Amino acid sequence: MELNWSTFLLEIINFLVLVWILKRFLYRPVLEVINKRRSSIEQSLTESQRLHDEAQALKGQYEGRLADWEKERNQARETLAQELDKERTRQLEALQASLEQEREKSRVARDRQHAEQLRAIEHDALQQGAVFASRLLGQACGAELETRLLDILLDQLGQLSEEQTSALRQQWGEAPDCIQVGSAYPLSDAQRQRLESALHRASGLDVPIDYVRDAELLAGLRIVIGAWVLAANVRDELQGFTEFARVPR
């Protein structure tokens, strides 16, 4: 086989032309597409990396926020526990105070009931004593007791000071026309003279004295000077004692 140089040369030329055409119309557009694709991929990778970084940052913020929330929750739990302890302590103190008040009220009620029972017993005893004293003195009264009461009255009138007599004189108001003297038994002349002298000296009045017999006095005297009454007799003393015994306590 014989080498045809012209044909060989044409083949070389055709090949070069083909390479130029491929490079011109095929390879260069393909490279441009590849470069564009590579640039797009790099941009996607960059965006992905940015999104990844942002996601990591958000994750860190979220984890930090969760830690803060956990800390706040623990603080709130501790605060609530402290407030509950304070409220429980306050409620216990209030309950203790209320129980103490109730105990005090019960004690006061018991003391009041006990005091009322004692007063009732004392009242009954006083009433019984008043009745017994009235009966006993009513049977024991006589002229001797009246004489003794008169002596006591005269002694008391004789011991009055100027201030006391001045105060007594202001009690009967307008000066009376006479002085009334009631006695359970008749008074002797000597007793009347002693009594009149003491009454004139104490009252400062120079008025007649009217003597009245009053057996209900049992023993003793009852002197009336205007609005002023001097009771020195058994009946008035017993009546006062009885009325005292009947006073509700």
C-alpha cells in the first residue's frame, strides 16, 4: 500500500479543522456551562454554609434561652416555695392566735361562770343571814339596847367637827319648824335632855323637838330634821342589810 501524502495532509487538515470547530462551537460553550454550574454550586454551598451558620447561631440562642428559662423557672419555683412557707407560717401563727383567743375566751367564760356561782352562793348566804339576823334581833331588842344605841348616837354627835356640822346643816335645806324624834321605847327626861342638847349643838337650830313612839323601830331612834334623816335603830339597819343582800350580783 502506497502512502498518499496529499490524502494524509488533507486528513490532518480535516482533523485540525474539526478540533477548531469542536473547540469553537462545542468545548467553549460546555466550559462556560460547566463554569456557570460550578459558580452556581459554589453559591449554593455558600448559601448553605450561611444558613448552617445561622441555624447554629439560632440553635445557640435557643439553647441559651432554654437555659435562661430553666434558671427563671428554678428561681420562680424557689420564690413560690418561700412564699408558700411564709404563708403557711402566717396561717399557722393566725391559727395559733385564734386558738389562744378561744382558750382565753373559754377561760374567761369559766371564770365568769365560777364568779357568778360564787356570787349566787354569797347572795343566798347574805339573804339567809339577813333573815336570821332580823329574827334574832327582833327577839333580842329591848329598852337596854335602845339605851345603848342612844349613847352611841350621842357620842357620835358630840365628836362632830365644825366642818362636819356645817356639812350636815346644808343637807336639810330650809330650816324646819321642829325636829322629829321617833323611838321604839319612851325616853326618860334625862335622856331627852341629853339628846336635845346634842341636837341643838349639832344642828344650830332652836326649834321644838317632837317625840313620837314607833314600835316598828324595834330599838333605837330615828331623827328627822327637814330633809335630813338620822337612823340609829335596829329596823333601818336590818332593812339596809336585807336590801343589800337582795341586790343582784
